[in-house]
Amino acid sequence: MPSIVMCRGNEFDNGDVMNKRFLQSGALAAAVIGLVLHGVTWSQSYPDRPIRLVVQGAASSAPDIIMRPIAQRFSQSVGQPVIVDNRPGAAGVVAAQIAVSARPDGYTVLVAASGTISIVPFLMKKQPYDPLEDLAPVTLVAIAPLIVTAHPSLPITSVKDLIALARSSPKKILFGTPGVGSIQHLTMEMFNHAAGVSLAHVPHKSGAAAVIDTVGGQIQLAITAIPAVLTQIKAARLRALGVTSAKRSSAVPSVPTIAESGLPGFEAVTWYGMYAPRNTAAKIVDKLYTEMRKATETADVKSAAAQEGVELEVKGPRALAEFERIDMAKWQRIIRESNIVLE
């Protein structure tokens, strides 16, 4: 006869539960170990395939000219292609949204101008992305001052002269910019508030169009990147009044800063930063920063930066996070005070 195993009602059940728990805990431990080992291998081997560098702006734009030699040096150093993906449009929103929606694996990286981070998201009624929450800072790349120039018919030779004339002629002096909400526009609104004047804004389709109208005398002032007006300044078709950075630019060392011309503490610069999607591993961010720092120490990269009138400033994630925090606070205040909203 077959033997019959007698057991109490829950003896077998308890043993089964113990076996199941043992198996489950073992499987969980194996999974955790696997993930840890995978993570170590993943970070150590990064990058093992091409990196997509999403650059805000079209080919031959300032960020493109700066980043192409950097991408080449970066590629040589890591042994993988670094593909520059130019994404103009919507003041940088198009490029930023690509990075925001990308996997946080270090293979999609964004290079954006300051307006995309510090200005545009706060001009729109519906915020397209949150720079602080959706992007991981990698490093500041470069800083570029703006320059204020005047048509020679305007009877001034300095920022102090401009302030005096503007106070006596409110809203009669016209300044041109690439458009409403641009950093050029906001910088001049900040100038209005700081100096207690009312210069009148004339938005254009581009910075080049604003320069053309200033040279032609249709408007009196232009605020642009320095390289955009160097030829006009040398030909005396425009008169340089002041640069917007805290210190003088090496591109035009004879031109004083606005801060030293009667408005202490005045500072407004375009800057370029590198970002990864949020939740990108710290080791990946550190690797990107390290390679960026190495690339910007080369002569060809320094030459490209000088061509665009920018100062290279590669200082890492913490420095970029602090820089953007201060910049955001400044521009949000100016946006509120000037009541600027983009539809």
C-alpha cells in the first residue's frame, strides 16, 4: 500500500510559503547584484556608441561655431563619434524639448543659450519645460557680453551721455533687438529700470536686421553680440557705447562696461551651457564635464570662441547650477516688471 503522509492543516502551507520566500529573496538579491554590476560596467564603458550633441541654433550660428571644434576634440578623446545635431526654432524650445524627452543615458546632450534656460520658459503662459526639474546641469561652456552701439548722428559718445539724453527725451530714442523677449530686449529693459529712462523698443526679425536699421539711421541704438558690429564700429558707421558684462571684453578692450559708466552692478551676458536629461547618472555627468574641460583647452577651440567674442568658462555642474539660479531670478524680475508675455 502506498504510504500516506498525514499533516496538520497548515504544515505544508507554511513550508511552501517559506520556500517561496526563500526563492523570491534569492531572485531579488540576484537582480540587485545584476543591476549594480550592470551599472558599474555601463558607467565604466561610457561612451560605447555615438553621442548626439543637440545644439540650439542653425549651422554657422554662434553656438554651432563654438561647439563643432569641441565635438571633434571630444570625439577624439573618447573614441566615439560626437554628432552635432543643429536644432533651431522657437528660441531654443525645440532643442530643449528633445533633451527633456531623451533617455538619461548620456547619449543625448543639449547645448543651449541662456535664453532657453533663464528666459523663454518664463515668458510663456504655458511653460514648455522646467529647466531646474527636467535638465541636469553638466557645465557652463562660454560667456558672451552684448554691446550697445549708436548711430553717429546721435549726439553722444558714452553711456552717461545716453542716460542724460534719454532723460530729457523720454521714449524718443529707439533701440532695435531680434525680438520681444530676447536677451537683448530684456537687457535694455533692465537698462531702462536701472537708469530711470524710457528708451523705446523696436523689435526686428533678427539681430542683423536691427543692425542694418541702426546703420541706416531708421533707429538710433542696437544691442547685439560683439562680432555682429565690429566691422561697422571700425568703419565709424556705428559708435560703441558700452559692453554689458561685468568686465571689459578682450574683443573690444577700449569699450567700457555699462557698470563702470554710471550703473554699478549692471551685468547681462549670453551664456552657453551643456545639459543632460534629468536622472542622468552622476558618473556620466562627470565624464561629460571632464571631456568638455579637456576639449576647451585646445588652440582650435579657443580660436573659435575668440571668433565669436566669447570667454570660455568650463566649471562643472555646481557652477552652472548656481549661475543659472542667479540668472533666472534676474530675468524673471525684469519680465514681471516689464509685463512681457509671449503668446
